[in-house]
Amino acid sequence: MYKVFLVEDEIIIREAIRDNIDWGSHGFIFAGEAPDGELAVPLIEDIKPDILITDIKMPFVNGLELSRIVKKSMPWIKIIILSGHDEFEYTKEAISINVNEYLLKPISSSDLLNALKKVVTQIEYEKNQRENYQVINSRLKDSMQMMKEKFLNDLATGVVPYTEALEKAEYFGLNIISRYYAVILIALENNQCQAEERDYFEYLKAESIINEVVENNDDVLKFKVNLKKIVLIVKSDESEELESYCYMLAQSIKCEIERNTSCSLAASIGSIRERIQGIACSLKDAEFAMNFSYVFGKNKIIGIQDTKLSKINNKALFPLNEGKILEYLRYRDKEYMLSRLSSLIKNIKDQELNSFYYSQVFICITIAVSKFIEELGEKVEDILPELNNIEGIIDCIYTIDGFTSFMSKLISRAIELRENKRKNKYGDIIWKAKKFIDENYADSGLSLNMVADYVNVSPSHFSTIFSQELSMTFIEYLTSVRISKAKEKLITTNLKSAEIAYKVGYNDPHYFSHVFKKETGLRPTDFRANCIFSSKII
């Protein structure tokens, strides 16, 4: 509904316009009226109508003066002028003010409604234009932000040449020149069990806090790897100041996030490096330190120096992170998993770490494997009955060899279960489909859609899984069944080739003969003759 305000000094005309139009049924609200422009101005400022209808000749402030005032302070208002004077000067001035419609008196209700509808069309058009502009502008901003984050990601991973880095930084309005650099890697985790949507907003809230802390700080560049992982590139001309600032910044962000959201924060700080190319080295150090959060404690701020003091070496690590292990269980093969496990255990042995580390490995892998088995729809006790025997577990993992063997068994069982599930995932569907085809091959109307409907799968999905599982298309399989049945009838009956064609699902005997020869290399009659000849020789 669009609000209309009327200004007319002749009361009879004003009342006629007000009372003779059914405003609501045409999508309008009659919002107010005034006898002259001077009285109209404060009312218009208060009501803020969409459309102003005004007479041109009025005492005190006339329609043109009123239009000029309104257009200056409220330019969105559309104006329709009513005039008893068909004079060019009035029209010229109305155009210069950007009046939308100019009607000559006397006017009818239909004339005014037509003018109002034209104005509404303009309003709708401008509204759509604004919305389109806002959408385009928003998309441009999002696109620019994505490009900026990609650049910072590339910069931190060392794939951008120096000169190109400077050019792109200038394009994005970033100052990346400094003597020293360090990377802070931030990992967020929501501590509360919440709906997925709520969980998502908690992470966004945490990120907005990080944005507030680092915004307007030219010495900190931020980009997001994913919803839970954020990287800060920190720079300074003083090495010692940079290290101190990194710890202070990480602690400040951690406090704000844990105070204002349900998320906890872990952070790792890479080494101080010179040159832009050193950013990638600092990020690798931060990632390495983050991998050892299980050693230093969950949700801590760790520096690369901490790992050096603890004599931890960067050997082929098996990350003790349930999510990462679950990812490996989903997509990696058994050999890869066991190789990483072997490397981890060797690493612990080489560094002569105590039993605490073995217990961490045991707990983390056991939980991940158990979750994975449940994810596959099986009961853990059915797949890993050994876990019900605590004493047996203790005996198994009492020695390094026993520990390695037990962990290998858990991983192997999980991978084998996955592979069996993968092989049998569509077994029932394929079996039902093949049985249906075998029973209905004689139906010339048999189609992929009919079979898909029978096994309760969409045609496109059925076509995909059928060809993937059998390494042949539906038509190829149906043809092979029909030709096989035709061979059988050619050998065991005296039916003519044309009769056999109909019995195996072909309405056109000539087409059947063509397909038969394509599949066997012989025409049906030649095939029968060869079979009879061979049997006589035998």
C-alpha cells in the first residue's frame, strides 16, 4: 500500500478527490491533506508519504514551491501536479523540479488513478533497481573479500612470488611490508551440544570477535581457512616485540571468545621469520605446534619454542585428533593408516616419552574407531568385542609390540568394515533389479524407468549405480539377457527367428537380427545352424 498526501486550496475539489476514489481497493492509503503548501510541509515531513498530489496555484506556498521543498528534503516522494493552466512555463518548471506527472484540470477519478498507477510503476522500478544494486554491491563485496582471503592464504602458503605479492597487496589495500613476520594459527571448538544452525552462529560470533580485535591494525592480516580455523599474519620491525605481541594478541582473543561465546580456542604461534617468504615457514611451524596440542593440553596457546623445549621432533606424525582420524578412516587405505601409526609409535619410542603418550594414542584412536563403526550403522561390541574385556586390553598393550598390534587390529577392522559396506552398499538394489529384468525381459516396453520404480530409486540415480556396480549400462545388460535367452531358444526349440524375437522382447525381427549379429557375430539362423552342425559332429 502506498501513502498519498493531497494539497488543494479549493475545498470542493479536495473533498471530491478524497471521497470519490476507493483508495484501498487500488492499493493506496489516503494519508492526509492540506489547503496550501505552507501547512502541508510539516505534515508531509511527519507522514512521509510515497506520493504527493498538489495543486499548482495556491496561496502562501504554491505547488511548484512545495514540490521544490519536498524534492530537496525527501527526494523519494513522487509528485503529481494538478493545474488549471496549460502554459509552457509551468510545465517547463515542473520538469526542472523532476515532477512525475502533470495533469490539467478538470480531471476525473480515472485520470488521477491512471497517473497514480504510472507513478507506482516508477516506484516499483526504482525499488527493484535499488534491490538489484544492493545485491550486486553485496556480491562484489563478498567476491572482493573472498579474493582477498585467497590472496592471504596463498601468501601464507608461499605460492605467491614476491613482486606479485606486492602488487596484489596494493590492490587490496594491504600493507605487507615489514622486517619480521609470525603466524598465529587459531582453532575454534564449540563446547556445547547445540543445533547445527546455532553451532554455526557461535563460530561466526567468534570470528566477528577476532575481526573486532584485529580491525584497524595494519600489523595484523587475517584470513579464514574454514569455519573453525583462522590464520593471523602478524608483522613488526622488532623481533622480540613481535613474539611478545603474538602471545598477548592470542591471549586477548582467547579471553574475549571464551567470555562471550560457547567456543573454546586453541592457538599456536609459529617462528619469527624475516622476508615475506618466511610467512609460509612460520605457518608450517604453527601447524606443527598445533599437532601437539594433546601433549600440552587442550585449548592452550602453544609456541613453536614450546615444542623445541619439549624435545618433540617433526617426524611423520599421526595427528591425535578425532576428526582427522575419522577423515582418514573414511577415505584412506589400510596401508596408509598403519604406516602413519607405525611412524607415530617410532617417534614416541625415539624420544623416550613416557606411557602418558601411549595412553593418549590409545584413547584417541579407540574413540575415533568406535565413532566410525557407529557411523557405518554397526554396533561397536559386534565389530570389536575385545573392547569389552578390560583385562585383556591391558595385557595386549602392556608391551610396545602388543600395543602396536592391538591398535593395528582396531584400525584394520574399521577399514575392512568400510570396504565391505562399500562393496555391498547397493547389493540389494542390484539383485532386485537383475531379478526383475530376468523375469520381465520379454516385455518389449521394459525400460530403465520401470526397473528404477520397482527398486524405489530415481531413474538417474539407478542408472548411475547400475553402471558403476556392473560396469555396463542398463541397456547393455538388458540386451545381454535377451540375446542369452534368444540363444537358448534357438538351440532348444524349433521356433522361427521372428517368433523368438517377439518372445525375448523385440517387436521388430529385423532389428532383433541386427542386434543378435552385433552381439554374437552371427545372424540367428547361422547361429542355430552352427549349433546343430556342432552337435552332429559330437
